[in-house]
Amino acid sequence: MEQAIAAVRAAIDDGRMKPGVKYSVYQLAEGLGISRTPVRDALLRLEEVGLIKFEARQGFRILLPQPKEIAEIFAVRLALELPAVRKAATADDPALPAALLQQQRLMRDAAAVGNEHQFAHHDLGLHDLILDAADNSRARAIVKTLRETTRLLGANTADKTRTLTDIDDEHTPVIDAIIAGDPDKAEAAMRQHLENTGRLLVAQALRTEASDRSVDEIWSTVV
Amino acid sequence: MEQAIAAVRAAIDDGRMKPGVKYSVYQLAEGLGISRTPVRDALLRLEEVGLIKFEARQGFRILLPQPKEIAEIFAVRLALELPAVRKAATADDPALPAALLQQQRLMRDAAAVGNEHQFAHHDLGLHDLILDAADNSRARAIVKTLRETTRLLGANTADKTRTLTDIDDEHTPVIDAIIAGDPDKAEAAMRQHLENTGRLLVAQALRTEASDRSVDEIWSTVV
DNA sequence: CTACAGCTTCTAGCATGCTACGACCAGCCT
DNA sequence: AGGCTGGTCGTAGCATGCTAGAAGCTGTAG
């Protein structure tokens, strides 16, 4: 079943499966060479996360997050990650600075060669590291799930309006402030980063569905 | 499948299924008069939420949340519900005050006759109403899930150290502040309420597992 | 040419068959 | 008598059978 989940995620990531198109458990199971049961289980879990939607007796469809949903996701992330980054800045874990800098180095390397996939992976790793430092595994799990549902869009977004290096530049003040033990600065930098990213994704979602609403309008109703 | 989820929850609630005991999909399916597949699906979802745990080739077991987990859950709830109650206090939804007072009335009635089940239901309804007013369905869904995992304990807690009326008294200032449009007071009152409840549940969890750690120790590492 | 009706062909969802494997128990060997 | 070993039982997990129902197509009638 884990295999099936990973397979579907991978298929979505590399564009073999596209939003809007109808798929069926039968096809997918055959393609993966396993039976329908674990595939269905996997899809049920993805449905719960909101990544797909079963339509009764018609198959299922990959969903693109709506602009409002994206804004909601980032509102939740702000609520959870801002306190987390404060805690990370005040907690004195001697191993944390090294881990942060290591993660940053990995991201820089990925950015240098333009490897978006690697970059996204290490970006997740950095945020995860901060939530780990805040010592709340539940919050960590929630944010991980939220990121998963926006990742689909994220992959397409970075190269359009923001380079990988731009994103990396937003991380730097966060990392510096944590290492310096300055919770206010860390929080402000993280807020900056999440707001930028969130508004960008909302803007893109608005574009793809050709809506005439404004980013600010949606953003302000939620955040 | 929804039927199976509801059945398992109900069985846990009224004590037909107890934490620590081993159960199997076979037994359960037979008991419910449906096949193993939907029962298994339901249990997989409950496992994802952390309410049960499958043990390979041995059945599954109902889990009691650990003290740390409870503290984490309340840390997340604070992060999400404090902003929400602020928004509820500033948003001018003309229908909100009436809805809040209505919900409070239902809770009072349930408290008056000592109907814990009804009370818990309406309590959930009140918190849900506030999150709804904040207009973030994602946060709403998250909190709902979190409440589900603590509900098991919650039912046992209320009658021990806090009467239903005590809980109700904590809600009053929250509702009043929202109606008065005072976000600061609303936030403070909600914080008071959530901290009380959270610490109480942590204390109970510590008692049931006979730990010698203190509530403050656990609470302060997370919140 | 168009509208409609019936049929074929998909589907999800539930039920059931099947298998590999860990736990537990009884019986044997030392 | 005590420890080990083989066998039996029960389990999750995967595969497959089965059914009701919706979508779309095809052929026919107007």
C-alpha cells in the first residue's frame, strides 16, 4: 500500500497523471502490477488529504487546490510555524545550528544546479528541522501533510516568478536569527517567507483557473 | 465504510471496546454484520489519526494518547483557535451572536441534566462555530480531528475534577467577548479555557499511566 | 437530420478467497 | 522437571469475485 501511495505521488509529480483527467482504480492497479485493494486504500488516504476526489461509479480525479484552500493552508502554517521558529530560536540545542547550516548548504547546492526536486526536498527538510526543534511532532505531521498538498503547485511555481536562489535568500535570515537566538527576528523572517510563498501560490492558482479575484482579497479573508 | 467508522467510534465511546485489548478485523466485521474490507478501511483511517495501531499479523489495539501527545494537541489547538477567536470577535457576522448564544443554551441544558454526551457534542459545536466564523475550513477540520483523538479521555475527565457547569463557565467570557467585539478579551478567555482543559487532560493521562512527571514539565516543553 | 431509447461498458464499493507469518500451546527430549 | 521444538491457530494484507448504477454510444424511429 505504501508502494501504491508513493507510486501515485510520483506519477502526479512527474506529470504522468494530470489534474482534471479521470482515472480508475482498475487502470492504476494494472499499471502498477498490484491488485486493486492496496491501490484503493492508497487513494482513500490521498482523498482524505484532499489530493484526489472519488466520484461515485465514475473513477477519481486529481484536484488542484483552490486559491482559498491555499490561503487557508498558509494561514495554518503561519499559526504553527511562527511559534515553532520562536521556540527553535530560544531552545539551546547545540546540534541545531550545524544541522540548519548543513540543510542550507544542501539547498544551495541543489539551487546551483537547478535541481528543483532536490531543492524542494531539502526545503521540506529545513522546515521540518525547525518544527522538530519546537518539539511538537503533531504540528510537524500536520505541516508535512499541508506541504504535500501544495507541492503539486509548488513545483511549477518556483521557476516562473521566483528563482530557487530567491527562495534560498528568504531562508537565510530565518536561519541566522535562530542561530543568533533572536526569536523576534526569526519569527519576522519566517512570516516574510511564508507570506511570499503563500501569496505566490495563490496568485498562480488564480491564474490557472482564470479567476478575476485578487490575491489580497483572498489572502486577507483568511490570514 | 462510514458506517464502520461510526460503529468503532461508538464502541470505543461507550466502553464496549477498551484500550489495550487486542481486536481483529474478523471479529469486528462479524459483529457489525458487514465484510472485512470496509471495516479494514475504517480502521486504517483511525490508525492514521492515531486512535488505534495495527500490529502485524496480530490484530489491532486501541491507543490511549500519551501525556506528551495531549500537550502537543493542545499546543496546536492554541495556535489555531486563538487567531480564530480573534477573527470571530472582529468579523461582523450578524448571525453569529445568536448562534453562539443558542449553542450556549444547548450546552447549559445538557449540563443541567448531566448529559455528558450531549454536552460534549455541543461543546464541539461551539468551538466549531468559532472556527467557522474565522472562515478557515482547513483549520476547522484539523481541530475537529484533534478533538476526536482526545474525546476518549475527555468523557472520563469532566466528571472527576471539573463539573460540566465549570466548563460552561469558562465558555461564557469567550462568548461575551466575541459578541462585544473585543478580540483581546476573547483570546485571553479562550487561552484560559484551552489551558485549563489541556492541563487537566495531561494530568489525567499521567495518572492513568502512573508516571511521576509533572504536568508543568510536560506542558512547558510544548506550549 | 435529430431526438430518444436501450444496451454495452465502464466504474466504485462490498464480499470473499488466499497466503505468508507471528504467537501460542502441547508434547517430546534431555 | 524444565527447556526446547514442532504444529496449529489466528492474523493482516493482497488478490479476486460480484453487484448496482451511471455515462456514453449505437441504432432506430420520426
